[in-house]
Amino acid sequence: MFLRLAIALTLALFSPLLAQTVKVQGQDVEYKLLNGRQMVPRKALAKIFPGFPQEGSETVDLAVLLDDPNARVMRRNGLIVSVRYYSSNMARMYSLAGEKAQPRGDAPNSTTPVSSGGYRVIMDEIVRLSNLEREAHGVPPLTADPLLEKAATGHSEEMAALGYFSHTSPTAGRETPSDRIRLAGVDFRASGENIASFTGHAESTLAEKAVRGWMNSPPHRKNLLSPMFTHVGIGVGRNGEKYTLTQNFASY
């Protein structure tokens, strides 16, 4: 039986200049407030979306982008800070269904998606134990976030299916933890990631072993107890007797 741990930390620093920008498809676009509306340059939208009408007023109300049902919107203090469109192809980046690689060895492929609820007990227990540790050290509790859970789940399932253990994914567009968290729809100020891998351990012991292992490792402990982080998401993947766990952190 063995346990492996790894850690990653990303900071996104926001200066006052960025207070008047909004991310559209991951790109910074300047805006001006006009009667409570966020007005963005038409040319900027036409550059991001080739099919966007180029004729008309120089600025456009950002709200026009929200009519599309595929739009994913993040707001802060009542203002839109991020708009991203999720096509079916992008959604597949967080689902290995139909494209799962064959697991290594003869073990059965048991990469049960967390969305099925198969690992909900483990996920909730990791959040609970993490918050107990934070409470014991005078740090505010983390709030479970479904978008961070989506990012963590995608990474855990991919590690399990492709047989690797790393913060760096071989899949283009989601190589780093910050890439994956942004793809899940999170516009963060700071983010971090802990991962763990277990082979030959009972499923009922994974949450406790993961949190204990992270607490006994200074870099992981720093992530878990950081007052900078406010939200957390847990993901679990499995391939035979091997489990891969991901803990994503963020502050908004």
C-alpha cells in the first residue's frame, strides 16, 4: 500500500486597473459603467466572436451576451466579472465518457463519475475534516463549491483513466490547475491544489488518510490551512484498486 501527495498554488493578483475590465472567453475587455450598465467596445467583441455584428454603436451593453443559454456568468458586487460560453466540446473536457483511455494493467476500469454520487461520502468527509483542522487552527471554514468540484473531479478522473499522477495534465487547454479551475467557470483571485493517490486502501479510510497526509506535509498543510482560500471542491477517480483524489481551493 502506498500514498502519494502533490501540491500546486496559483495567485491571480488584481490591481485597480483591472477593476474596469471583464473577462470574455478568458480575455480582458475594458468596460465603462453607464447608468448601471457595463458597456464594452463592439470591436473587442467582434474580435473575440467573429460572427458578432460589427455595425452599430461603438459600445454594447455586456448584458446582450447573457441571452445565450450556454453563457456561464460570474458576478462580483453586482457586476459581471466573467462571461464564458461552454460548447459541448468544452464540456467534454470534464467528462471522459466515450473517450476513456484503457486503464493500465488488468484491473477493471472503475472510474465512476462523482456526478453519479458514488464518492459523495468521501468528498463530503474530506471537506468536513479539512474544516475541523482549520477550526483547530483558528482559520475560517471553507465553503464547498460545485464548480471547484467539477474541476477537481475532471482531474481525478483523468489521472485515474490515463494512469498518471501530476498537477500537469497532458490534455491541451487544461494543463495546469488554474486552467482547469477557469474552465470550470471560476473567476478566482487565488487558487491552489492538493492531490493524493492511494493503492490498496479501503474506500472508507480515504478521506481521513488524505487529510492526515496533507496535514503532515508542510506545503499541503499550508494550502489546507490558508486563510486566503474561501472555497473548496473535491474530486475522486478510481482505476481498479487505485484512487486519485484532488482538492481544489480558491478565493473569489
